[in-house]
Amino acid sequence: MIEPDADVIIVGAGPAGLSAAQYGARANLDVLVLEQLVPGGQAAAIDVLENYPGNFSAAGAPARTGQEFALDMHKQAEAFGARFESGVVTEISLNAAGGLFTLTLSNGQIRRSPAVIIATGTKHRKLGINGEERFNGKGVSYCATCDGPFFKNRRILVVGGGDSACDEAQYLSRLSSQIILVHRRDRFRAQKALAERVLKNPHIEVRFNTRLLEIKGGTTVDSVILEKIPGGERYEEETRAVFIFAGAEPQVPATDGLNTDSGGYICTDQNMASSVPGIFAAGDVRTTPFRQVVTAVGDGAIAAHSAVEYLDSCGVKS
Ligand code: NAP
């Protein structure tokens, strides 16, 4: 008989995966978490996690960073017994004979478990314009807290109109007073409070109805070509860096029978159960109206609870 590697395998160690790991381990499941990089996912790049309830300093000092928060969640899950391994899961299939899921990793290794929680989050959407690939890491970035300090006091272009663009432009405005934020529409998609902060920030010049067409330079970025919408008037703007926040795309391992929506996000019910019995999804990777650290953490707790009930019902754990 094939032995499982754990009762439940959690794919991804962002806020949803870490919360599921803690709740699962505390419910006495043998939990294995597979993570491709470091714990925290995209939340680890959040400069000030100011909208997580309770993560607030009344004394006026900044709230904990996303990274600090994620590291504490990781320690907490480990303290309750969750195990962590590095690995990128590319495929999940059901081994009907043993009732176990087989998770195939990019290095060819296999892990098996009777229940799986997919908490793989999203990856940055690319614009697909000239210069984006060529200057990636040489002036083009998708993470202000990671790369912003390289461009202190330089002219920086930010692209996008969502929460990420506004949050990250705010962060960059503490490093440079020359931030230009271009957005393709005439208003922000971001939450009102974030948008208003950006519009009032004297270090950020907002240009609505403007599209980034091309990124130019030698070995690093020197300038960009921008286009006004409507009208199509094009002009060149000098800049040393381009930070792109054009939204996100779900990262879903190939899984037989898994229903996704038109954007590729995993469809779940309110118990985080996917269309495949025994596979649950939590956090940004699933169809949800609001993607926040706090909602991801809630999803993770529900997914772990549902996995416990599922394993009970199969007689795996009781
Ligand atoms: P988002 O909300 O999907 O916004 C993406 C932005 O990029 C939109 O303004 C969109 O323009 C623009 N865009 C998309 N494709 C583009 C293209 N090809 N060219 C130019 N612009 C393009 O993504 P996000 O800001 O990364 O946020 C993702 C999720 O995380 C959201 O649910 C958000 O609430 C959450 N989040 C929350 C916080 C926070 O609470 N502090 C921080 C970060 C992220 P249009 O508006 O015209 O569509």
C-alpha cells in the first residue's frame, strides 16, 4: 500500500496557506506545506500592513510589515506541528486505487496525501510591451519594497490604478519626490482612502488616461513612450525605473476536474471545497470578491476546518 506523506498537503505559504497550516496542525492533522520561495507570498512585499485588524500601533509607530507578519505566522504554524518543504507543485492527480492525491513537483519528486489545500495565490500580470522583458531587473520591477531602494531620488514611473499601484506609489514617494503614476482610465480602481492619499501626495504626479507603450534604454531604463487616451498623442518621458502593477493572474497547478472561472481562478463553495472532493482552495487563487490578507487568512482557516471534516468523513482521521 502507498503511504501518504501527510494527512493534508497545503500548496503555498502565503497568508491563506499559513493560516490553513496552523488551523490544520492545531486540529491534529499531519500537515505538510510546500512553498516555492519564502513564506508570506505577495503579502511579504507589503511595506506597512496597516489594514489588518489589530496590526496597529496606537503609539503612532508603523504597523508590522507584511514580512514580519508572515514570519510570525510561519513560526506559529511550525509551533503547532506543521512541516514545511520547498517545492513547486506543477500537477495534482488522483490515484484512484489508494484514494490519495499525487502532487508532482517541478524537480520530478512526488508527494501524496488524501486531502489538498491549494493556496498558491497569484502572480503579477505583465503588460507585454516592448522593453518589459529586456529591462526586467534592470529598471523594470513588479515590487516596490524589493527594488525601490535602488532608485532613491531618481525619476520613477508607476503603472496601474488598483490598490497595488497606489500602495506601492506611496511607498516609492518616501524614496523619491519624482514619481509619475500613469493609469489608462480617468479614475482609480483602488479603495478610496488609498486613491485619495495618492492624489494628495506632492511627490506623486498622477496622469490619468495615459498608456505606457514602450520602455527604452541601453543597459538599464532611460525613458518610456507614453500615449494619451483618447487622441493617441505620444511622447517620450525620462525615467530610471518602471514599476508595473497591472493586476494579477492565478497560479493554479494542472489538476484534473478542477473548475475555474473565466479568469482562471478556482471556483469553491463557502467551505472552500473545489469541484474535486478532497481538494480545497483558499486565498487569492480562488474566485472571491475581495482579495486581502485578512480574507485570505479567513479562507485558510475554513479550508483547514473543511479538510478535517472531509478526512473524518472518509475515515482517514477521526
Ligand atoms: P487590480 O485591482 O486588478 O488592478 C489592476 C490595475 O491595473 C487596474 O487599475 C487596471 O486598470 C490596470 N491594468 C490592468 N491591465 C492593464 C494593462 N494591460 N495596461 C495598463 N493598466 C492595466 O490589481 P492589484 O492592484 O494588483 O490588486 C489585486 C488584489 O489585491 C485586489 O483585490 C486588491 O484589492 C488587493 N490588494 C489590496 C491591497 C490593500 O488592501 N492595501 C494592496 C494591494 C492589493 P483598470 O482599472 O482600467 O482595469
